[in-house]
Amino acid sequence: MKPQSYIPVYSLTLLLSATLLFSIQPMFSKMILPMLGGTPSVWNTAMLFFQVMLLGGYAYAHGTTKFMSIRAQAILHFVLLCIFTVVLPIAIPDGWTPPVDHDPTFWQLTLMGITVGGPFFVLAGSAPMLQRWFAATDHKDADNPYFLYGASNLGSMTALLAYPVIIEPLMNVPAQSLAWAIGYVSLIAMILLSAILVWAHDGKTEKKGKRKPANDQNITWAMRAQWTILAFAPSSLMLGVTTFITTDIASVPLLWILPLALYVSTFIIVFARKQIISRDSVMTIQGALVIGLLAHMIAFDIHPTLIIILHIALFFFSALACHMELAKSRPSATHLTEFYLIMSVGGALGGFFNAIIAPNIFIIPLEYMLVLVLIMFLRYSTDKDTNLKATVANFKNKVQEKGLDAFLSIEGAAIALITYTAITAATVLNEFIYKVCAAIIAICLAFLLRNRWLFAIMTAFVFALYPPGYDWGRFLYKDIIHQDRNFFGVVKVIDTLFDQRVLLHGTTNHGTQSNDEKYKLTPLSYYTESSPLYTPFKWFSNVDGPQKVAVIGLGAGVSACYSKPGRSFDYFEIDPAVIRIAENPAFFTYLRDCGSPYEIFLGDGRLTLQERPDETYDIIMLDAFSSDNIPIHLLTLEMVEVYLKKLRKGGVVVFHISNNYLDIEPILTNVAKKLNVPGYSHVNLGGTYEDTDIEYWPAHAFSMSYNEPYNKFLLKNEWSEGRTRNGVKLWTDQYSNIVSVLGNRTVVGRYEEIQAREEEEQEEENNQ
């Protein structure tokens, strides 16, 4: 075969290998997500596993390159690829259930090891190995095979972007697994062809030796350390920004994939033959975005959607900045497999830091900002004239030449202004002053943008004054009573300036109690008597006899005050930290004082509810949130069938579906229609409780029941039939499509109708 045909063959093989490698990540993570409560930590743990296996694959490629001929390496690789076909198609083995009494991280890692570990390991070694084979050919570009890394990453990004917009909407999980298995077998054939192309050249290489590249250099431990840090920082930052996004929207493949796809795209950019964006431009944009983030953290006045966009953009340019430094310092092709190995070490350390170390060290998720600060110090790090020693020497020269005038330079004035205004903003409680200080700090940091060390030090200083979570204590909250962190996220108990106590999971209210004794047992926030969540309980208050209620999601235990003689509650809660808080009267007293007998079942609500006898409950209320994220596996057709089986005759299911980002009502409407069970929905606008200043919040609820009198009662109370939405198909355990429900259009439409109706009523009153 002619040398010009080598590139298409190797590029296609790398493309397919990377596509398989990166499509299995969201596919298998989606398989196990329902078993672990839909928490964002599932993806962090999965990424740790994949990064460690990637490291193992690169180590395998490097070791076999160092100690084996290409022919022997090719035979070994082909055999391993064939061996791991025994686990295809990928599926979760029967009998695997997560532990309920301790952290499930090790359980998840073990499960992934016995299912996808083998295929992922051998696929991970393919990319550097194929580049090594190409480097051994007689192609004119054999001495610089790094451009093939672009083909590999193109395949990675293609797989990631195709998953949420093509694969997930069109194929259920078993079909995805089967398609992946077919692709894997096809790759074996492509690997065999690639080995055949290099087979003849391997003998020549061993006899004559390869010509040593002109740019070959000795690899020092300092270089290895630099590569490791430059790979560690963007890997950790990717997981940090993913957790930030998925905590408040949904832990689903689309939102896992976006940061990962951007992360992969930075490799395509920096290892491309032609540079599409200059290094200076990247550093400038990245610095400007950091300044914008700091201004937001001080001023606290950006729309949530813009905040997400800001964080994603900052992550992308931060990763691009680090990877540009990494590409700039890459060695010759002689050290290619070692370079990739060191890069994978850094990536794996980033995953280990975020998934294992940080949750056990930091009560709040400080790792995101700490790594962002680290990246500030990595900007221009491969330039000798920007190191700390050179910066100190330049400053000493200025002092010697100008004396005290050196401190009156633009840099000195900027440092002084940043220090003074940052401390001022941190010690006052005035929204206008925050904004003024944010503007001053942003302007001053702009003057330091090109000075690596001064910019890094001053941004680190401002971040220290305004760490993540700082905004919660400035306008609404006066004291943090308690905070904890585990696999399922961060929980806080906070007293507000309005004499209320709030349970926060991530950034979302999971229950509020008044500190005023008069209203101590009054359900607040989403749970007041005007809330649609209360309507089913209101109906059953007029029904005689004992009643059994199941509540999936404990929160602060507010629903215990939906009490009635003979009514008892079963709570299903996955997070032991939430149980400890709700049952501790030093924090909340609903469970103790509302008079409702209750029992708590620890574990995922889906798994634990299935263990209860059929026809047990009069009311089942789904109130499970991970921050603002409703676990998808609790909304599927199969799970609603479980709810209906657990109901007594005349029983009802009510779903709390308040959400800032996702349109949940059409999902449940489709499920209700499929099961031929009437489904109704209602929202309230929020307001103040009775004649007090105590505010209650808007709430959105959906109810299903075969109980006709109950359904008529809903209609009399302004409930209406569930609404559908174009493009939203039936969600099952094997199929869901988050893209189709982005933007909560249904509840917006309901709000607008209520407001219009109230305006008409007000106008009629005025006319009378």
C-alpha cells in the first residue's frame, strides 16, 4: 500500500477508537445513574474511573513500546481486543445493588471495573500505540505524528456531541450497547489493517534504527512535573464546572458531555497543524473571564443562565490556556508515549482530587476555585521571563532605579486599590457598595492582566475573600448553623435575616421553618396550605379511617405537618446527612412536634419503595431533589407503574416538579396517557402567609389517580389536565431525552394564564 494511504487508515482507526472510548462514558454512566439517586457525584466517580483506566491504557502503550517490537505489540493488542469481547454487549450484571449504609463510591468503581474496565483499558492504549506505529512507517510526516492526536480527539468530540442530540434521542440503552459492540468488533478489523501496514517497516526499524529527530531532547523530571500539573488543572476544573452545572439543572448525559466535549476540543485546537487562535488571545480572554467571574461573585447580580455560560466559557479558555502550554512544551515523537502517559497521570490525579480527596476535606466545594486559582499561576508558565524569580528581579530593579516611586507605578496602584476595595466590600452589607467595589477591582485587575504573577496573586486574594457559597450569607442569611458534605452533595442549615431556618441542598431550599414560636409548625416555602402539594392532603382530610403516606425525599420533614389523626408517614431518603438534620430538634422540629407517626427508610427511593407491599399507601408524594435536580429515574413509565401498584384503591400520586430549567409536566402527562390514568397539574404564584410578612414560594405539582371524586375536586380547585409539548416522547428506564424538555415553558404558560385571570378579576372589581 502506498504511503499516502497510511493517513486515511490510521486516522479512521483512531477516529473509531476514540468514538468508542468516549461514547461508552455517558452510556454506562446513564445505566448506573438510577441506582445511585441521580446525584452529580456519579459522573465525577465515573470520570475518575475512566481517567484511571486511561492512565492504565497509556502505561500499557508506553511499556509495550519500550520493551516490545511493533510486531509483538500489535499481536498482543489484537489478542486483548478479542479477549474483551466476552463482556459485550455492555450491561449491568444481575444482583448488583448499591450499599445504603456507607459511601457507594467504591461499589460504583468495582461495578465499572468488571463491566467496562477491560474494553476501556485496551481502547485507551490504542491512540498512542497507533501513533507509534505510524511514526515507524516511511510516510513523510512520520517524525511528527502528533497531528493524528487531532483525529483521535475529533472522534472523541464527535461521540460526545452525538450522544445527547442523536444517540440518546434515537436509541434506548440496550440498542446503544448493541451498537457499541458492533463498533468494537469493527475496530478490531481496523486495528488488524493498521498492524499490517506497519508490519513490513518494523523489521527495517529494528535493523537500521530510526533516525533521531532533530528536535529530540532529554526529558527532565522538571518537565514531567510541569506536564503533570498542566494536565491536572483542566481535568479537575472540568469536573468542578460539571458539578456546578448538574447540581442545579439535572445530572444527565447532556450536561456531563458539554464540559467534556469542550475539554476534548481544546486538544484538537492546540495539536492542530495550523493555529486557529493565538496564545496571547487565549490568555487575554481567559483573564477577562476571570475578572468577570470575580465581579459577579462580589456584585451578585447576574441571571442564572448567564452564570452558567460564564463558568463554561471560563472553563473552556482555562483548559485551552493550560493545554496550549502543554503543547508548547511537548517533546519529539521519540518520547510520544511517555508524554501521553504523563498527561494521563495529570488527568487521573484531577479526577482523584475531585472525586475522592476534595469531598473528604472540604465541607463546601472549594476545589473548583482552588484549581481556578492554580490555573492563574500556570498562565505563560512555559515562558522563562515570566517565572517568579524573573518577576522578583524585575521588581528589585525598579526599586533600585526609582526607589519608592516603584510602588506608585500602575501595578502598585492597582494592587493597593484591589486590596482596599476587596476588604471594604467584605466588611460591609450594602448592595450598591458591592457593585462599586466589583467595578474598581475589575478595572484594576485589567491593568495587571499581562503580569502573570501579580495577576495570579491578586485574583487569589479576591477569591479568598469571596469563596464559593459566600453570596448566601450576604443578603438573605445571617448565620450558617450547620453544613456537611458527602457523596450526595453539600447540605447547609442556615438562619435567614427574616427569622427563618432553611435547609439547603446545594443551592436549593429543601425546607423552611419559622423561628417565631407562633408559626413554628406552619409549613412554609413550597408547602403552605395554598400550595398544590397540599391539595391531595386536603382531600384526604375529609376521608375517614387510617391513612398511610409515602414521601420520597425527606428534606426538613415539613410534610409531617400535613397531619391528621390516623395518618402516618413513610419517608424514603437516600442521604443520611439529611436524615440526621431533619431528626435533630436543634435544627428542625417538624418531625418531632407535628404529631405524625413516621418511619424513615434509608436508600434510593425507587429501590426502597419497591420493597414495600403493594396497595399500602393512600398518598405517594414524590419530593426528591438533588439541589434543583429531580432524579430522572423517578419519573419514568416503569417507576410510575410502581407508584400505582403501591396505592390502595382510591389512592393518589402527587409529584413536586418545581424546576428552574426543565419542563417536567409534559413527561408525566405522556406517562399518564400511556397508563390511561387521569393526570392533572397546578401551580401557585406564591405570596405572603395570611397577614404576616412571611413569604411562601411558587410551587408546581402534578397528580395522577383513578379516583374520580378526587379528580373532580382537583378541577374545582383550579387544577387542569396535564399539558404536552412538541418533541417530548414517552420516557422509560431505557429512554430519556433531556434536550426536549430544556426551558420550563409549561409552567411559564401556566403562570401567565393565572396572572391574566387575576388581572381580569381585578378589572371587574374596579368596574363594579
